[in-house]
Amino acid sequence: MLRLVGGRALMAVPLLFIVSILSFVLASFTPGSIAASILGTGATPEQIARVEQQLGTDRPVLSQYGDWLAAAVRGDLGSSLFNGESVTALLASRMSITLSLAIAALLFAVVLGVALGAFSAIRGGIAARITDGLSVLLMSVPNFWFATILLAVLAVQLGLFSVSGYVPFGVSPRDWVASLFLPVIALMVGSMASLALNTRSEMLTVLKADFVKSLRANGIPVARILFVHTLRNAAAPLLPVVGLLFVGLLGGTVLMEQIFGMGGLGALAVTATTQHDLPVIQGIVVFYTLAVIVVFLVLDVLVSYVNPKVRAS
């Protein structure tokens, strides 16, 4: 297990380096400049050039990246070029919103998706066809469309939820749940449907296995076969799917935060990109990359736990 964790941790270093340099170079070549964003549309070329010189953004891209990397390896992600605020502080203030959205959506997707998929595999017949058809339909619906419908009906027309905004858990747990409910539902429906179809496929494969027939022949209760042996054997191939879904949910928070007016990392990423604020963009890229690395490391550990063959290798 330690070898597995150590190997994944070593692989994270070159991955972070490659992702960071690619994002820095690509962001630096986008049209516009941070100086123009700071000065506004009425700025003259001379004023823009002077501000760029003060900020150091007129230097070669690789030189700027080298300075950023030298500070980043010491744990300093720099400061926003737009307002001078610490990038680490910006990330810390927005992180809870994005993680609350992504983690809550993943939990709902896993619980409901596995339940629907298991139900479809066990019951079969018309119930399974209805469940499968509903899953395909939900996967086909764009989450931004679903979010717009939820917002228009449940928030605007019925007034059951606030139209926009995020309430921290420490302020009011009840309002925190209410502020997350609609974006989480809109975000997770596609992932839930995908996981339901994958769960059904894996469950059907396991239910046809010889060891299940042997357990039934030996008089093992059906409930124990289904919820202990079958689900455990189906879990190993499903865990990588869960990891990929979480990565997709993290990316999906950008759109949900815009639609529901939540100032998380997604909203910060959009603003920083518009302003050409490279240190903030880099900080967000590092956070998302580390989040993906940690998620797949945890999943590797879980797969090795539920599948002894992986652990033995």
C-alpha cells in the first residue's frame, strides 16, 4: 500500500509541472492584458506599456513562469495582479463553495445511481427498462438546461429557494443546505444516470458468475448475496468511473456557480481569465490538478482494498 501511495505521489510531481507550464503559456497568449483590464477601455498604449512594465508582464513568458515556479515550490502562489490579494487567500475563501458543490453532487450521484442500477439489474423486466430509459434521458439533458428549469420553476415561480447566492455552513446549516440544493441536483443528474447504467452492467455480469450460483446453491440468503458479495465485486470496476465523474463534477461547478450566482473557484476562474490575472489562474489550475490527483489516489487505495488481486500486485 505504501509503495502504491509513494508511486502515485512521485507521478504527481511531473504532472503538476507539465500542467502548470501548459496553462501558463496558453493563458499568456490569450488576447488582451492584465494592464488593459486594470486601466479600462480608455487607457492609451503608453499607459498600458507602463503598467505592464511595473507588473513584469512585459517580460518573456518563460521568464515569468520561472519566477512563478520558484515561488510556488516554496508554497507561495503569489498575489493577484489585479488587486494584489494573496492567491492562497483567494483560493481558501472560495474553495469551500466549489468543494461543497462537487462533493455533495458526487454523494447524491453515487447513492442514487448505485441504487437505481442495482434495482434495474435485480428486478429486470419493465421496471428495468423504465429505469434504463430514464437514465439515458437524464444523460442526454445538458445540466445547464436542467439548472435553468429548476431555477425558473422552484426559485422564481414557486419561491421555494433563493434565486442566487451561497450561505456558509457556519452562518446557518439550514440555509447552507437550501443554497446548495438546486445546483447540486442540476449538477449530479447526468453523473447519477451514468453511474446507474454502469452499475447495472457490472451487477448483471457479477450475478451471472459461478460463485453467485454456488452461494445460492449453498443456501446463502439472497439479500446477503446481493448486498455483500455482488455489490463488493461490482465496486472495483465502478470506482474508476466514480473518479472520472468527480473530475467532471469539479469542472461542472464552473457553470453552476455562474447560473446560481455562487462565488466559488469556478466564478473566480472566469473572472481571472477575463482579467488575464495569471497568478490567480495558475493557483486555480494547481488546486484542480491536486484535487484530481488526490481523488485518484484515494480511489487506487479503495480499489486495492476491495480487489485483493490489485493489492497483491
